[in-house]
Amino acid sequence: MADKKLLQTLDLKQQQNLVMTPQMQQAIKLLQLNNLELQEWLETELAQNPLLEKLDPEEPESDEDYHTPTPPSPSQDDDFDAGSAFNMGTSSNQHDFLDEEQEFGANLTRPTNLRDHLMEQVAVSQLPPLDRSIATLLIDRLDEAGYLRENTQSLAEQIGCSAERLDSVLEFLRQCDPVGIFATNLQDCMMLQLQERGQWDAVMELFVTNLPLLARHDYAALSKICNVSEAAIKDMAEEVKALNPKPAALFDHVVAQTAIPDVMMKRLPKDQGGGYRVEINTATLPRVLVNQEYYTLVTTHSKDSKEREYITSQLHNANWIVKAMDQRAQTILKVASEIIERQDGFFLYGIEFMKPLTLREIAEAIDMHESTVSRVTTGKFIGTPRGLYELKFFFSSSIETADGNTTSSEAVKARIQSLIDAEGDVILSDDDLVDKLAEYNITIARRTVAKYRESLNIPSSVQRNRIRKSQA
């Protein structure tokens, strides 16, 4: 057999690979964080890096001691008034004790809205700063009865904290005044109030769980379920009737615009050119600066090479953090500004004028990767003259109309909602809604109308008819 020879060949291939450096990975992570998460991350970095300092909002910046990139805001004005900002009036120091006493008395008798009442209790609590921010977001999720009806897991994902941390804050809030606040429903509200009164036990739990029987005055059925006499059932009924089913009813309900927006927009007057101004909300984020003076002091007087190496490394890290924060802000502003421009109809006329929009459209318009736009818009909120919205809210699928154009699915849902809200004596069936939508050049199938109606938690026409008759 002929010897087999092993041949060695050298092939040269040229290919491109993107190597993700640790700093690039960190920059992507910062882009994904919302304000609360970023605040927590910054606090950790401030504790670790002696050259990174937080500037007090009331402390003037010294250009000699500190360095920071130019702020990303398109305007340097500080007159933007967020929806939930507090306006503090000024007063003269030249007034006597009588004026102070009258002012103090006025404060005592001044009607307080529920939000202020709860915020006062949060302010004097022992909650850490981040938990106070979470508490503020939860307070602004209460409905007019004082209930928190949203799923806590979903809330934790939206806010950007762990479910365990949110539950801990919620446990504190459920102990606040008025009793029953932050209940999830009527039964839960009653439980909180009965627990506070010392009237909650296994029998009362069965009673409250079967409240529909009480509404029908079916004491016999309740007596059987609770295994007590009808006389005891009537006593329990009196205890329940003494409760407050709507804890928020004692206060002026103020719909606050928070979740502490990451971005804020304000409609500009005509004398300033009209349009909108878009800004990063810096109220919840510490402004970080690099202390160059301290770096110079250490490097000048230190003779230890390891110490000098360490402080130089911290300088590079601090500079990177400041620049990364600036880049994050500019990226968010760029995305938010393009969204606002695309959805001008919504901001001018309302949700029925929402346009279909995709992440790819925004990405192509601002020359960014689609994944970057996705990271920017997930879990981040914008405060607008029309309310508070997650940036993801402005993206929706398109539906082709009768005239060949397209409209947003959210706009169609809004139209369905408005049609049902305007119902007169005749309840609109899904087929009726199809016909009504056609008048607006929106041609969609009955099953699509039913799907959108159900997504809005609107009962069917049969159920709405039944509800109206029961109310009559």
C-alpha cells in the first residue's frame, strides 16, 4: 500500500465579528433600565467610586472642581411643570404670630386629597428612598374607590422592581389610613376594615365571600354556609353595613400623572414656535459628576503606585459613567421625539387618531437598530398633556380601512369604546358596531369587534342589557 501523506494547508479567511466589551454590555444594560432601576444602580456606583459624586439640586456647580458632559436636554430652561409636580408659593418674612397662627389653622382645615394624605404617611415612614418611589407609583394607580386592581406581578414588571419588593411596599400601604385603602376588591376592603376592628374570623370570612347572597337577603343560605343562626347572620350584616366600601370617598380624588415619567413633554405656546418640547425627567435621578480636584490631590501627594493606579482606574470609570448617562439620555430623547412627531394626531385630537406604528419604522427614521428602540421603549414612561403613557403604548398594528388606508388597532378600540359609551336606549350588538365603524371607513369583521370589545373588558350586548335592567 502506498503511504498516505498528510498534507498541511494554510487558509486565510477574513470575517467581521462584533466583540462586546464589558463597557458596551454595561451601556446596553443602562439603556434598558428605567428611572427607578437606574437610580438604584447609581447609588451603588456612588458608594464604590470616591471620584463619582452626586450634585445636590440646590448646590451650584463649580466648573473648576467638576466635569460633566453638556446636558442632553434641548432646552436649558427649568420651567417645565410635570403633571404631578408641587408648586410652592413664596411669602414674606415680615409677618407677626397672628398671621402664622391663622395660616396654621387654615392648613388644619384645608381639605386634603387622597394622594397628599397618603404621601404624608409615606414621608414620615421608615421606607428607604427607592421604596418611597415605588409607593408613590402605587398611590397613583389607585382607582376612585381607593382600590389597587392591577396584578402585582405585572405592576412589578412595569415599575421595574422585584415582586417581593413591591409586595413589601404594598404591605405597608395597606396599613395606611384610611383603613381599607389598597384593597384589591370589595371583599378585600371589608377584610382589612374588619381585621382592624378585631371582627375578622373564619365565619366572617365565609360571610364576606358570599356577599351576593346578602344582596338578595338570602339569610337562610348564608346561615347554612356559615353554620350559624340567622340572627347571627343579621348581626354580621349590620357589622358589614357599618364599613366603608370606598375608602377614597372621604377625599377629593385627584388623578395624578406619575409613575415618575422617564421623559416629559410640554406643548409650547405659539410665540415660542409651537410644537412640543421634550426633556428627560431628571427629578428622580441624581446628577453625577467627576471630582477632578480630589483626583489631582491624590495623584499629587500619593507615592504608592498601586494607590495611584487605583485612583486612575476610578477616574476612567467615573468619566465613562457620566458619558454613558449622557448617551442614554440622548438616545431616549431621540426615540421619544420621533414617536411624538409620528403620533401628533394623538396628542392633538386623542386616541381615535392614533396611527399604526412599528419599532422598525422608528429605528429606520433615526438610524438606530430595532433592538435599541425596543430597549428604550420598554418599561419607560412619558408624561404628556394627555396623561402618562408607556412608550410602548404608541406602537400598534394596522388595520386596513375601506378607502385603502390604514388605521391603528388602538384607534379602533377607542372608537368602539366611544360608541358604547354613547349608547342610548338601544344597546349596540357587535353587528351594530360593525355597521357603525363602517361609517368611519373602518371595515372589520364581527369577530374582530368582539375581540377588541373583550380586550376593553366591555360585556356583550346581552350582558349590558341585563345590567341596565337590574340597575333600573
